[in-house]
Amino acid sequence: EVNMAKRGVIIVAGGSGSRMQSALPKQFLMLGGMPVVARTINTFSEALPGAEIIVVLPEEHIALWENLRARFDVARHSIVAGGKERFHSVLNGINALSNEVEYIAVHDGVRAMATKKLIIRAMLAAEEHDAVIPVVDVVDSYRRVDGNESHLVPRAELRIVQTPQIFKAQTLRNAYSVAFCPAFTDDASVVEAAGGHITLVEGERTNIKLTTPEDMAYAEWLLTREQ
């Protein structure tokens, strides 16, 4: 059972949907009868009752979302504009949370299939450790390309990183007080650069980033299977 500490959730929903081949950004596409990002918001709201939820959107999509969310049953959330890089978008999200927040979860808006179970499990782990990220084992084989050469990378050494990535609020706020650096690929890399230790928890195979039309079809299938 999750204790009563105040929690914040930053849902990063930047992204233009170029790979989705759709005019509508992918976070607004319909999945099981509601927009992708609405489904994401509601899952977090159910998993972490009373959490402050901030949705970070590109400036040019805010009016569209305001319009869209009015037509669906979406849990309470605030909207802030994103920045140039994901780093700046997360920073804007952090700054929009109240100071009472003790734990912050950062999640990709298009990972709409993350379950309540995963969110709660990661949050419980974050209460014991400072910084927690869900990962899954690699099933494919990988080769590292080096000029004309290529070398097999031992699969056992690799993990696929997912979100939500959950941190003690102070750890994340401190880590994000630095200038942006291109080596920052996710929140864990920012925290690690600030000297933080990252704890891995078991993710979910189905917690995919909805990036292509095939992903959407798979997600729809998962939803019908759940019902």
C-alpha cells in the first residue's frame, strides 16, 4: 500500500507523430475510445490517488488538448508548455509541481499501456531507494558497429529502459538544476550525472512507446484482451 506522501507526476507528451503518419500528434490519437494521453493520465490518477499531475505539451498543441479533454472523462491535471529538448520539458514540469511533493514520477505520454501495478510497484521501490527505473530484458541480439567492424554485444548486459522513472523530489530537483547536455537521454541519465544511484525494477513487455500504426493496433488488441 502506497503511503500518504505527496506525489507528483509529470507526463511528457511532446512529439509530432511523424512516424505515426498521422496529422494528429500521436498522444491525441484514439485508443480504446479515448485519447492516448487521457488514458495515461487516468491510469496514474487511479494508481496514485491525490497525486499532482502535470501534462507537458508543445505550446502549439495546448489549445487542441484543452478542446479534446473537455469531451472525455479525464482525471484532474495541469498543463504546461514544453521546451526545446525533453530535458527542458521535464524541467518545466518539475517547476510546475508544488513544493510539498516528495516523490516525482516522470512518464512518456505515449506509454499509455503502463499498468497501475507497475506504477505502484515502482513508487514503492522509490520510497526505499532514491531513483527507480523500470527495465525489461532484451530479447533481440545486438551488434555494436564501429567503422567497418561490428561486434556482438552480450545480451545479458543490456536492459530496455521504460518509464515511469520515479525519484525522490529533492534528488530530481537537484539533478535538473544543471545546464542541458546532449548526453541526457532520460531522467535517470540526468540524475546519474549528478551522482545519483539508479535502482532497476522489473518493467512490463506491454509498456511500449506508441510510435507507429502497428503499435496502436497492438495496443488496441491488448485492451480487447484485458476486457
